[in-house]
Amino acid sequence: MRWPSHAHTEEGRAPRCFRHGRRRFATVLALLLLLVGPAAPGQEATEYELKAAFLYNFAGYVEWPAETFGGPETPLVFAVAGSEELAGNLELMMAGRTVNGRAARVRRLAGGDSLAGVHVLFAGGVVSAPAASLLQAALAQSILTVTEAVARPRDSVINFEIVDGRVRFDVSLDAARRADLQVSSRLLQVALRVTGATQ
Amino acid sequence: MKLLRSLRVKLVGMVLLTTFCALIVAGAAILALDINGFRSQRIGDMSTQIELLALASAPALQFEDHAVANQNLALLSIRPTVSEAAIYDARGGLFASYRRTDNDSALPALPEREGVTIIGDEMVIFRRIVQDGEILGSAYLRADILLYDRIIGYLSILGVVALGAMGVAVLVSAWLQSFVTRPILSIARISRGVVRSREYSYRAEKLSNDEVGLLVEAFNDMLDEIEARTRALEQTNSELQQESAERKRAREEVLRLNEVLERKVLERTRQLELSNQELESFCSSVSHDLRAPLRAISGFSDALIEELPKELPGNARRYLERIIAASLRMGQLIEDLLNLSRVSRGELRRDRVDFSALARDVVEDLRERDPQRVVEVSVWDNMEVEADPKLLRIVLENLLGNAWKFTSRKDDARLEVGSVRDGEREVYFVRDNGVGFDMRYADKLFGAFQRLHGMTEYPGTGIGLATVERIVHRHGGRVWADATVGKGATFYFTLRADLSESPEAASEARGTSDPQTL
């Protein structure tokens, strides 16, 4: 499979994200080709591969309050708790990629680890009581919380679900509001369920 | 009126054609512009559409939500020109698709290179779906441009507009053309009237100050000129007619006068002929009647002399002899008068006559009558003439008799008869060396009873030369004399009409008797 060069795209119609610089985009594209290339077509992605990809993609549709980043160079930090598989997949996929122009990092979170500097928190498995309090704390720190099995939907902003063997997700706008996060309506469009009143 | 209507029609047609051409050009230009604008607008439209589609489909691709992608595509049903659309994932696999209900063509198996392609009246657009510098897949859209519909619609509008514009143009030009055509039509009408009626007093009305106005002025000036010339021509014509009538009248008058004159001449001629005849018959009857008493006088006088004795008393015998001589002379006189009247009458014959022989014969007669005289006579040989032989003999008897008589006192009397050629005519002459005469009396020579010499010297009646002249005139000729006193005389005559002769002579030549010579 060969992608055409983006030099063909007319300036006027170029998407907003392209306007930052074509050269950088070209390098990204080259890297992407390397990544995508080896993947054998037709080979079904595993659940955690998908979830890692989703998690990574969520960051693109969420806006954090400005003070959560120290500066333009501050990386976007993904904290993964309770799912080594997802963390691995996420690390694999984020190599050399940016989110909203920021470098992305993955931090494996053990119990008692500080949430400082974290932007996205994934809590794998069934969320236990301590984990729930962790989620509460994360929400208070404007951290996008993603879970895969939560007791109450409003405890996390996004909660993965498996519907007909496909990975889907719910979005809780209450939680997002509490975390002071702006979730793009485009994300809501593809969400399985959106709870909480829209603004 | 055919021509006049055609001028109007031409003007209106001109306006129509101009309007039509302008509409065509303007319509074509606007159509070209519109088509161009329409196409780029359509392309822009669809590009926006696919961009929106790409933007909306990015999350669906990222989160592998086919349903949402299909819903997004299904929204395209509100755009009826879109016939089909599809979303392909990053690997080129079909992710979601949309087909208009009437469309059953197959979707492209793989996304193609990004951009707009126009195939006939359709456009095909491929668009990469990119998020955060990452290609998520491709959007595909196929839509009808409906350019042909647009063109047809546009042309029908243009047609309606053109019809309307031309209708308005017809109305306006029909109204406006009268400003141009009215003066021309007026000229045309007047010129027709002038041609038909030949009345040049019409004038065209000048309605404008343009070229048509100039035309009207020129036309009117022309009519002025024609009118003036026609008038002058008519006047000349009538003058000529009058003149010719006068001339005709004058000619008729002349003819009439001529006729009157001719009639008068004929009348007079008839009267003259009548009186001539009377005169001549009187003359001949008088001569005849005179003869009888004369013969009695001379006869009884002869008898008296024979019967009376030789010796008569006194001069009786001498008286008797004188009576006899006088009566003889009178008889001669009567004879001559009868001759003179005879030569005027009867047919004039034209025979070939041996003039020389005739002259010699006459000379022979003279010698016999007077044998004791010695006269030298020379007659030229071989002279021939066409004349009446009897009359010619009388001429020669008279002329030679005169010559013989007037040479009687000469000892060496000589007579000559000959001819000379004078141009065309032959002139005959009789010459003698006798007493001659004074040329002063030459004009009296040929009158009757005119004598230049005394009776006692040379006896004669004075009628001979008158007779000669009469005969010569009857032949159409002339007679004249040349003489010197004491040296002789020469009488010339011709016997043929000559154009150089006097008119009197010519009329003589026609054979009519000349009353004035009597």
C-alpha cells in the first residue's frame, strides 16, 4: 500500500492540523508508514491493542485546563494502573507520536504513586474501593479518567465496554465537568452512551 | 408601397438582428462565465462537503464506529447530487458507504489519489482523513455536476430573455424607425406622385437636420430645377408649335397663291391660244378672200392691155402696167403672209436632211430665175441636219434669196453656206459680200414688215426674215446676224434647243406658237 505524498494537497483545503508545518507532517507520515506497514491485513487487533489505541485517541478529543501543563514542552502523560498489557501496547503505539503537538509518555502506576503531572489515567479491571478514591482524586486534578468496569458511570469520564465483541465506550459528562475537562462533541458522537446533561 | 414597407421591415430587421447578435454574444459570455463559476462552485461545494465528511468521520474511524460513519454518510441524502460516497480506513478497506437509491454502480475497491477528477458530468473526489498528522483513512464522494442541466436551463432562460428583448426591440424600433423612415417615405411618396402626375409643384417636408434632411432639401431643389426646366421646355414647345403652325399657314398660302397663279396662267394661255387661232384663221381667210379680187384686178388688167390698141392716150398703158405690177406684188405679199401663218401651224417633222444638197438645190433655183447674174456660190459638203425638210427649204430660200438680192450690185458676188461647231451645237451660216447693214438695227431685222433698205433699191415684202425666225424657233434654235455696211452680212442659225439659250427660245423649241412674234 502506498500513500500519496501530501504535497499534492492544496493549501486552501489543508486541514487545520497540517498548517503547523508540512515537513514535520512528512516525517510523521514516514514513521507511520513504517508502523502500519508490518501489520498484516485482516489480522484482528486484540482487545487491549484496541483499547490502547482508543486511549491514545481520547486525548485528541479532550481539552485540559491550561494550568495542567507547565509549558508548551510539557509532555502528555498517560498513567496506566492495573493493566500491564494495555500499558505495553500503549508504549508500543506511542513511540514517536504526539498528541496535540505534545510528546506522550506512559507511566505505570503502582499503589500510592503520585498523580502529579498525569493527564490521562487508565484504571484497568474492576475498580476497587481504593481505586475509586484514586479516580475521585484524579478527577479533582483535572485528569481524564478511563476505566473498563466501573460501578457508577459518573466515577470516571470514559468507561470501556464490550458490545457484540467490539470495544465501545461511555462518556460521563458529569465526571468531565468535575474534572474541568472539555470533551469534544465529535467524541460524544461515537460514544455508546453519554451520561450527564450536556452544557 | 412594397419598397416602402421593405424599408421599414429592413430597419426593424436590422434592429432585431443587432439585438439578437448582442444577446447571443452577451449570453455566450455570461454562459461561459456562469458555467465556469458553476463548476468551480460545485467543486468547492463538494470539496467542503467531503471535508466536513472527513472531519466528522475521523472519530468514527479512530474508534472503529461503522454505524456512526454510516450515519454520517446517510446524511448526504439531503444532497441529491451526491450519487455515492464512502469512507475507507487507513488500510484502504471499505469502512462505510452510501449510495443514492437510483445508483447501483460498484464503489471503488480502493481509495485513489487525493483530488478532484471530473468524468463527464460527474466529479469524483478523494480526501485523506487526517487527525493530528495521522492518516486515518480516505473519504470518497461521487456527485453529479448537472452542468448540462444547468446549460439547458440557462439557455432556456436566455431564449426567453432573448424573445422578450427582441419583442421589446421590435416595439421600440417600430416606434423609433418612423423618425428615420417618415421623411424617406414622404420623399418616396412624393416622387411617385410626381412621376405619376408629372406635377412638379409638390415638395417634401423637412423633418430633421440630419442626412435625411439634406436628402429632402436636395430632392426639393431638384424638383425646383425640374419644374423650372419643364416650364421653360413647355414654353419653348408651345412657341415652336405656334411657329410651325404659322409656317404651315404661310406655306398653304403660298400654295394657294401658286394655284391661283397657275389657274390664271392656264386661263390666259387658253385665251391667248384662242385669240391666236382666231387671228390666224382670220389672217388666212383674209388672204384667201383677198386673192380672188386681186386675181380679178390683175387678170382684167392683162386683158385690157392685150385687147386695147398699142397706142393708148396719155399714160394709160403705163398706168395699167403699174396696176398689174402692184397687184402682182400684193399677191406675193399675200403668199408670204400665208406662208408665215402656215409655218406656225401643223406638225413639226424631224427628218434627216442633206443640208448641202438642199442648199445647192435652192441656189440652182435662184440661178434659173436670174440667169444673167454671175455669182460665186460655195456650199460646204457633207452637212446633214435633223429638221423639217419643207420648213428648212423655206429658211434657205429666204436667206439665200436675200443674199442673192443684196449682192445684185456687186460685180464679184460671193455666197457661202457652211457650218461651225460651237461647243455642243452646230451653227449654220449663210454669208454674202453684199451691201450689209448697220448693226444698230440688228434687233429690228427679224420683225415682220421691217425693212432696212428702200423698196426701190431691193424689192421685198419684209416678211421673209420673220418667217425664218419663226421656223428656227419652232425647231428650238436661234437665228442672228452679223454685218458690216457695204461689206456683206452673215446669218447664223441653229436647229436644236440649247440650255444656254434664252427662255423664250426654249419655249419656242417646245413647238408652241409665240404670239408676240406676230
